[in-house]
Amino acid sequence: MVLESYIVPKQYPDIVRSFIGNVSDAELAEVPQIGNSPTFISVRDFRKLAPVWYNTTMDIFKDETAHKAWNWVLEMYGYSLATVRTGLHKGLTTSVNLLAHPPFDTSEQASNGLPFYILHLTYPMRYNKTGGVVNSESESFWTFDKRVYQESVPPRGLALPPPVVKNDFARLIINMLNEATNAIPCWDDCPGTAAPH
């Protein structure tokens, strides 16, 4: 399982307790910081977990406070809380090298020295002129954001990040996209091919 930096149940003690009961602070700290993906789970355990996960997620969806707090990741919180409701949270292990999140992960190796297995391209990669990660487009000197291409396809020949950007993943992603678009002969004929961004 992956330790998800944006799934932090202990930051919402009242909401979490409304779903799993009046647990101690120590028990609250044991609610796993995981979501439903990527996860390796036995079929037997998944059969036990799935209906509880579904019902917990629907309860969160209907709860105005929880829904507002967890919004687009509410089913991930549902999964985490369902592991507690079923007792399956005991003995869970997380792997720091299972999933990379660029731009926050910058190397193809995790902190434990092992390679990442999965690349999760979800966050925009925005850098300023000194190579620092920035949050807004207006501060950005170089950007790649997959959301720019929601209604179009990326053009061939996306610009690589400048050398000041010290992120192997940024280069890997752009090189892979460029390799793919160059290998498809009719790419430029795709409806909505975007101009280089």
C-alpha cells in the first residue's frame, strides 16, 4: 500500500470518530494514511472490505461536513476508515517506493534507494527560474500540467524542463510523451492537437 500524503485522518478527529466510534487519540493515530489505490489485498480480505468501503464512502458522501472536508478523495477516506471498521488496518504495511508523485518526488529512486514501481502523474509540474517548485502558473518559468490537454492532445515536441530544474521525473515524463507522439504517424491529424504550451 502507498502512504498517501493527502489522506491524513488524524487531522479530522471529530469527523473520523463519527464514522469509527469514540476511539482514543492513539487509536486515531493508527487509522492508516492510505487510499484504495494502489493496493495489494487478498480476495478474501477484499470481499470482507468492499461492502464496508462502499457503505462508508456513501455515508461520507451524505455527511455534509465530511463531504466538504474530503471532497474529491472521499472514497479514499472511505477505504481507510473501512479498514478500521473491518479490523483489516492491523498489520498493514506501506511501501515508500510503490508510487512516485512528481514534482515532489524528483528521482527514479525512493528514499530507501529502491526504484519506484508506479508513476502517479497527477500534480502540475511548475518551476520558477531557479528551479523551485511553484504553485501558480503566474510564477512559473516552465510548466507541464496534464489538465491543459483535457480537450485536446499534447503536441509533438514538448519542451524539456531547463537544466535548472533538478527533477529526473519531469524529464522522463516529457521524454516519454515525446517518444510516444513521435511514434504515432498520424498524431498531428488528431482532432484538437494543441499548440505547444
